[in-house]
Amino acid sequence: MAQHSLIFICMLISLAAMMQGTQAVEYVVTDNTGNSGGGVRYRDEISDDYSLQTMSDATEFIWDIFEQDNAADRKDVPKVTLIIENGVGVAFTRRNLNEIHVNANYLGNYTAGDVTDEFTGVLYHEMTHVWQWFGNDQAPSGLIEGIADFVRLRAEYIPSHWVQPGQGNRWDQGYDVTARFLDYCDGLRDGFVAELNKLMRTGYSADFFVQLLGKTVDQLWSDYKAKYGN
Ligand SMILES: *[C@@H]1O[C@H](CO)[C@@H](O)[C@H](O)[C@H]1NC(C)=O
């Protein structure tokens, strides 16, 4: 009897945990590349199945990095669409639509490393734009891009063209430069980027750095440069 109720309680607990942790997100891939070289390479070396799996894996990884254990902590995004197209540049995300666009011509011409690794890194970056907070559009764009590349850095899809730690001219230069700086800040306080993202849910202030690390962002940047001898 006692044993039965214990089993029942355990079942209830795991059911509650499942419901809390589960947020149904639908992933869709649309391949608009036709017969382009990039489209052929995408289908041969990457594939829609891989894209769908990577979108789901990236989501779990991002929720973990952002320390968003419950659905209430996360953005309410029911569906993410990935469009593979013959475009320009590398990739971009239409935030209001939760729609990621990847340029197949870029993939078709990619020779700087493994194309699947590069595609995966790009998806982790773009998926971060789907899930991150934007500080009510007050945050510097360099910080937004830096957080997306910080996630890519932590996922260990680091492309060969990235700067090394300590390089760059400004903390909010964006992308790899800001990602490396955020990694330094996260080393000063474990979970710093998660805390910063949480604060950015409703707005942005440079004072967030002071609140979390006790120093201005400019002081942190000069400490960071000094650490690497710059
Ligand atoms: C390389 O890029 C060019 C220009 O975007 C494009 O026309 C060409 O199809 C690409 N090559 C491959 C193999 O995708």
C-alpha cells in the first residue's frame, strides 16, 4: 500500500517535471534552392533531416545556456521555420516571424572547413536570435550579435576566421569579438550571460554590467584587454 502510493507520487512528480520542461516547438524546413550548386550541396552533405535535428538540439542547448528551466522563462515561440535559399551573405533571422534564412550559395562555395560544421554553427547563432531577449530593442546590436556568437562558441562550432581571445577594438563590436569578451565576463561570474539575457527581457542598461560584475563595461573591457597583454 505504502509502496503503491510512493510509486504514484513518483509518477506525479515526473509528470509535473515533464510538463514544466516540455514546450512544444514545431520546426519546419523549406528548401527553395531548386537546382543551384548550393542547393545540391545542401541536400548531399547536410539535408533537411539534419537541419530539423539541429534546430531542436540548438533550442535545448540555448535554453540551458540561458538557464531557462521553465517555459515561463522562455520566449513563447510555437514554430521556427528555416528557409534554404539562393540569397546573399550568410544567414539572417526575421525575428517577428521566427524565420531563419540561410544562403545556399554561401554553403555551395564554402571551403574554409567542414560545410556541415559551418552550417551547424550558423544555425546555433541564428537560433539564438529566435530565443534571446532584445532588451526591448534598446540593447546595442553588437551585444545581440555577441550573445548569438557566445552560444556558438559554447557549442564549440568556432570557425577558423574568428578573432582570438583579447582581440578587437570595442566591447560592442559584435560577433566573435563580443562573444570572446562575454566569455571572459562569464568566467568572472558563472552564468553571467544567462543573467544578462534575463535582465534584457524588458529593457537594457549598460548598468547591467555593474549590477552583475561590479564594474563598468568599459572597465571590464580594459581589464580584458590587459589580461591578454593589449
Ligand atoms: C558560389 O556563389 C556564386 C555567387 O553567389 C553563385 O552564383 C554560385 O552558384 C555559387 N557556387 C556554388 C557551388 O554554390
